[in-house]
Amino acid sequence: MKQSLTGAHVIIGSSDPDSDRAFLRDVFELDSVDAGGGWLIFALPPAEVAVHPGKNGEHRLYLMCTNLDSVLHELKAKGVPMKMPVSEQPWGTIASITMPGGSELALYEPRHPRPKQ
């Protein structure tokens, strides 16, 4: 079964999808393909998944980075508003930003062991 899995497809709900797509393209500079009619599908770095206690069907997206302070500095220079200030957790350092459509996007620098890709 493991060999049949090829990746993960993440969906971000948005009240302003065009602005949020432009944000991912222009601010994060993610590569993308047009799936038709301007519907952009973005490339992401390798992913991992964890199962935490919580409400069934509730999912969270965290973009991981090797230096959160540097990423936040770059985002601030691009005028991206912070949603949540930097917080130290046992598993890593976390912050979040607000996308143009209003969605929160969490960023974190992990300190936990990570699986090999």
C-alpha cells in the first residue's frame, strides 16, 4: 500500500480564492500549474502527517521551515500580517499569518524527530 501513495493534496478554504492563490504564488513563490480556468495547483515541499486527539474531521495545515524567524522577517517585509505571535512549544516554534481571504496559515520550525522522505 505504501508504494501506492504518491503525495498529499491539501485544500485551503477561502472566501477570496483568487487573492489567496496570488498570495501563494507571489509571496511564498510556490511553483504551480493551471488546472484550467485559473485554478492553480501549487507544489509543496515534502509533507508528513500526524494524528492528534481532537474533533473528528478537523484538520490543520502547518508549513514547516528551518528558520522561522527568517521566514517571518521576509513575510513582514512583504506586508503580510501576523495572526498569532511566535510561541515556543515542546515540539517546535509556531506562529501564524493571515492570508488575503482571511484564513489563518500556521508556520512552524519543528524540533520533533522527522521521518525520512
